[in-house]
Amino acid sequence: MQTLLSAVRWLLTCYRLPAVVALMMLSMVSTTSSAQTALTTAVDLSITDAATSTKLDLILTGKQRSQTSRDRDIYQHPKATLEFFGLRETMTVMEIWPDKAGWWAEILAPLLKARGRYIAAQWDPKSEQPFYQDTSKGFQAKLAADPASYSKVHLVALQPPGALAPVPANSVDLVLSLRKLHNWLVTPDTARAMLSAIYLSLKPGGILGLEDNRATPSRSADSQLKLGYVDENAAIELVRSVGFEYLGSSEINANPSDTKDYDQGVWALPPTLRLGDKDRDRYLGIGESDRFTLRFRKPTGSTH
């Protein structure tokens, strides 16, 4: 802005332009500056509308949420996280691999039931992995137990190599990948396949909200991945390589108390507490993992 104004003054001084021309040039400078400011605001600030925000407050205290789920709010920051991603109650939202307890489904399904659509992308039902089968069945049982909250949940499958088209192309407004990337990165081809499928599912201009356990930059990325932690910069570059635009990050889910050096990895921390009663108070004192929270967009001009 300052540079442009200086250039205009120089032209006025050197060439003695008429006042009307000077006003036109200054107007162009002002318009350009306003457009740049508007673009920055659209990227950096939440675009969740007031009605959705108010409804979120009600749902977060709703009876469909278990006390166990509510107890994790101090770590998960559900409202702030969803608002950072720009959630609106009129959106079509797809959550990738919901957990058995349906932690995010307890929020998203009631919110989107009336005016939007909540899609739960589970593992491929043809998978023979016991964990996948158990988690999927447990999640479906949760939905069936409370039809008032979950009757409109749309179940699909998303898992390489045989289930990579869970929804029609260009049909989803927001995709949520919440602590799933570290699983995909164990096999790099899986990570790229999942991200490509997500990209295809999103409408042009659609948003990918991605959160995962953050690795320490000074340590080996491979060794930390085995502990469930992901290098943030590498994650950004990987997602961008698929075609996404990187819009920014938030420290909503940061936890500086997480030292990330536990023998059992991130699973030593709550909610897993893999070591049971051993050092339980220590891990409860640390809380859930330090996590990056990232926002990406499928380019508005994308045709695929």
C-alpha cells in the first residue's frame, strides 16, 4: 500500500497530472488495498455463522453426549476447532474414520440433521482387520441406539485400495480428518490415496480440516511417526502436493506439556492410557497430545 502511494505521488510530481486523474489513481490504490485486506480476512478468520455457533453451544451440552465425551472438551476444544474450519449447519460434512464412541458424531450429526448432511466415512467393510471391523460395528451400534440423534447419518466406506469413491465427486463442503493422518503415513501410498480421494470428494472451494499429533522438528520424523507423531511441515507439503491450497493453522489444540518421548508413544497419554495404572497420574497431568490444526481448500477453479 505504502509503495503504491509513493509511486502515485512521484507521477503527480514529475508529470503534473490533472487532479481528476490523481483521484482515479488513488481510488485504484485504495480498492486494491481493500481487496487484499478482504482476502486476508476470508483466509484468517472463522466464517462460521452466528446461528451455527449458537446451535453448537446447545449441542455441546446436549443429552446425546456422554459424560466421557464432555470430559475431553478441555483437550479437544470442539467449538473452537469446528469454527476454525468454518463449519456451518447447512454444509455437507464428511468425517473420516469416526471412532467407536462417535466423539465428533455426537456433535456433528445433531448439528447437521435439519439443514445439512453428516457423512461418516468408515473403513471398507470388506477389510479383514479385526480393529477396523470392531470399530465400525461399534460406531454403527451407537447410531442405532439413538435414532433421534443419528437417524440421518449417511454411512460410506473410504479405505485403500478398494473403497476410494465414498461419495460423488465435488459434492462435499467440508472434510474432517481428525488424528487420522499418522495412521495413513505408515504406508505413504495410503496417505496419498486417502488425500486424493478427499480432494475428489470436495466441491471446488471446499475445505479440508486436518488435525494430528505434532512431532518435534528437531527429532527424526520416522522415529516419531512410530510413536504416533507427525511432522507439521511435512504434513502441509504432502497435502499441498495433492492439489490443496494451504490456508493456515491454529494453536487451538497445542499442548506444550506433551514431551513426545514415551515408550508407548502418544497412546501412553489419555484417552488411550495404554499403560493402565502405571504412571497414570503423570499422563493424566500431561493431558492429551500436542496437536497441529490445519485448514486447506480445494481451489475454486478446480474441475476434478
